[in-house]
Amino acid sequence: MGPTPPLDRRRWLQWLGACALVTPGWQAGAQSRPEPGLAAQPFALGVASGSPSHDSVVLWTRLVPAPGEASNPAVRTVSWELADDEGFQRIVRRGTQTTDASLGLAVHAEVRGLAPERWYHYRFMVGDAVSPVGRTRTFPAPDTLAARLRFAFASCQRWEHGYYAAWRHLAAQAPDLVVFLGDYIYEYASPRSGLAPGAATPIHRVHTLPRARTLADYRDRYALHRSDPDLQAAHAACPWLVTWDDHEVENDYAGAQGQEGATPEFLRQRSAAYQAFYENMPLRASVLLHGLQGLASPEAIRLYGSSHFGRLASFHLLDDRQYRALQACRPPGSSGAGAVRPSRCAELQDPTRTLLGAPQEAWLADALGADARERQQRWSVIGQQTLFSTRRYGGDDGPVPTDPWDGYPAARQRLTQAIIEQAPRNTVLIGGDIHQNYVCRVQADAGRPDSPTVASEFCGTSITSHSGASPERARAIMQTNPHVLLAEPAQRGYAWVDLTPQRWQTSLLSVDDPGRADSGLSVLARFEVEDGRPGPQRLDG
């Protein structure tokens, strides 16, 4: 399937403002009298929920303005309802939320005082328009050892690189939770045409949005992604926990440094990107440490934190972008971090270099200790952006990628030591970023292949984003890294986890053809981790 014609920004915005989404299981918005200044279907970007706890959840939507009204300063009052049933005959909570152009017309309704371990339905209203209906849930009470949790984790969904069939299949599985691990958008301008059929990295969809640098650019990019009905269906299916990676701002940025360093221009760009991320995610207002006016602060948004699914699982979500040291031996002005040979980069072994920052490292160690002693959690899940385990390739002085944990070996060893010392009952790391499926044993000493296994790791592939890695290289990595149990770069998809007190089972699911919106789905591999036995075991040979 070749690429679709380029999507002109003006035509796309006009279409978005006029369309009425009709997705199976959703309620279409009423459009008899459009609210002045808003699109005929102001809820064309769908609905979402997130940041769940045992007694609260965040409900999200973002209104679509009429063409030419994006900067209209008028305050909008949006009503919301939360009900036990999809028909809204048994309404549990209702309220109103205001928004305006300074928030991109986004709505974040924090609903509190809910019953634990309950499913709810929700919707929004403005004027005569009614949003699609979303489905959300609360987590079990803190002292409850739940019998089961079914969740998915995913990352990296560059719009041009494929259709979102993976999200369609995920929504149909009706998960309890989605954990998104970064690269929700990509900041690049779109290539103007696809490669020939059969090429390694075809472009399936093309837009004409510019490279994102301003708040308006980032808002448009999120609106482009959220206009996709399959992604909307996944958001409406259940609550999400979310973190970011680099492309929400700029490829391989590190802390306050972009491709040209810590320039005023980059700091303005980063602030704009951070605001757009907050506007478009189901996050609590408390993540804005200094409000919208403080987004240029050294710590602008605190994304790292813990969510507890009763005593079955703790999710410790990390932020490996905002606090990290610059990648080792990165040339000034480079567009990406690249790889280095250890013999030519002494900086790589600097013990003071950090990926998470000292406060986040200390917080995570404390959180793992609380899992072990105070909460007595069965599973401690560390949700982070990239591959944690080492990949040695080409001998001791082979090239080392400097952007993932391989580029921060001292920081990786500190986290491994925290797992050993705090001793949570079962530790599993989940990640993304590299657009490949990896399954690994996490060892006490990454430099000693004979050291004991202390945790398990599943790094999922991308929803759509190309990999660029070859199967031959993946096989070579498996041969020289015995802790790597699976390395597969060719598939796009997501990971599905079926979790009980006794076991963790991961199914790595891949779409048959990223170039088709109606693609089927296949199981690449299944692995299991048994309670009290660190290290994944393959189930399918």
C-alpha cells in the first residue's frame, strides 16, 4: 500500500472541525446548534482517562475550535458525568470544568471519592454537543491483593510510519490499564513521499505540518495523532499511565540541552512542548510544579511517581529526559547521540553521570523499599523509556549506544544495586524507545555474565515507528549476550501482560502489516515470570 496524499494543514483542520466521529460503542455528539467559536463537533479529538488511584481518576478531553478561532480568549464551561452504566441512568458524579485558549481548550477533571476497583463510564457536554463515551476504572484498595490485572504497554507511534491497527486490537482486548512509555508524537516534518513498495522503511501517511518548535506546532501535532479513531478507541477503553521520551520535544535532547545546547531558543521550545504534553494527556494538575508560567524551570513537570494496584502491583513510572546528563562524548550541534567506543570516550565511565538525576534515583530506591516492607507488594513494575540491559556488540571495545542505559553504566549499576538492597519481592522493568522487542534477565553485575539474576525486563517494540536494526545484528547480540533471551527488530505492535499473584505473563503482539489500517495481529512470543523466581521463561519454544 502506497502513501496517502499529503494532508494539507488547512484542509485537515477544516475536516477536524467539521467531522462527527462515529466509532463502534461510542455516542456521537449532537450538532444541531454548534457552540459559537467551536467546531460543529467540538469533541472530535475524543476522550481519555488516566492517573488512576483506588478512589480517583482524571477525565480528559480537548475541545476543537472553529476554523480561525484557535486563539479566541473566551472561557468555555464543559460539563462532565461519571456513571455506573453506559446509558448514564445511574450517574455517580457530575461537575463542570472551565478551559480557554491558554490551555489549548483542554479539560482535566479530577474526580475523587470513588469506590475502589470499579468500572465507570464518562462523557463531556458543551452546549448541545455530547462527547463520545469513555470507560475508566479505579484501582483496588491499598490492602487488597487483587486476583488479576490485564494491561498493555506501548511506545513510539510516529504517524507517518504506519496506521494504528495495533491500537484497534488493543482496545478490542478491553485492558484494565495502558502504560504508555514515550514518543507519543514525533517533532519532525513529514517526508513528502513514501519509498517504493517493498522498501525497508516506507512512509504510509504524509502530512504537511512543519517541524514542531512552537506551542501551536506541538498542539497541531497532538491533534493530528488524536484524530485517529483507533488511537481514540484505545484511550476510551481504559485509564492510561503516561510518561514521555525525547520526541515529545526533540530527538535525543538531554535535560536543558537540545541539538544546539542549552540555548534560549531550545528552552522556549522545550517549554512549549511540555505545555502541549500536559494539555493533551490525562494528568493531574499537581504535575505542574510551578504552573504553566513555570515551564522553563529546571524541573517543570514532575512525571515520575508511583501508582498502586492494591497489593498486586506497584507501577513506578520514570522520567529519563528532564534530569539526565548530556550523552557521553556527544559532538556539539549533533542531531542525535550516536554510539562511541569505550576506549575513545573516558566520559562514558564517569561515575557521577546520571540518567534520572539524584533526587529521582533516591525516590525510586525508597519506593522499592516501601514495596518490600510497608506495602508488601507482589510485583514492582519499573516503567521507563528504553532498554535497561546491556548489549555488547563487537567485543569489549565495540560501539556503545549513548542514549539508552548503555550510555550511563554507573547509573544503571546504581539502580541495579537499589533493587538488590531494597529487595522487592518481584521486580520487572518495562521499556520502549528502541523500536525492537527485547526480553532479558537483569543481572546483579552487567559486566559479569555469571552474576545472579535479580529482575526481569521486557522492552516492547513500537506501535509504528521504524526500527532500522537488522535481524542479523539482533541475532549477533543474542549470541554474545546470554542474558538477552529475545531480540526481534522487525515487528511493530505492543506488549500484553496478564498478571496474577503467582505469575507474570507477557505476550509480544505484532501487526501483520503496519501499512494497513485493517491489519491482523499475531503473537510473536510469550514469556512468563514466576513469583519469587527472577528472570523470564519462554512459553512457546
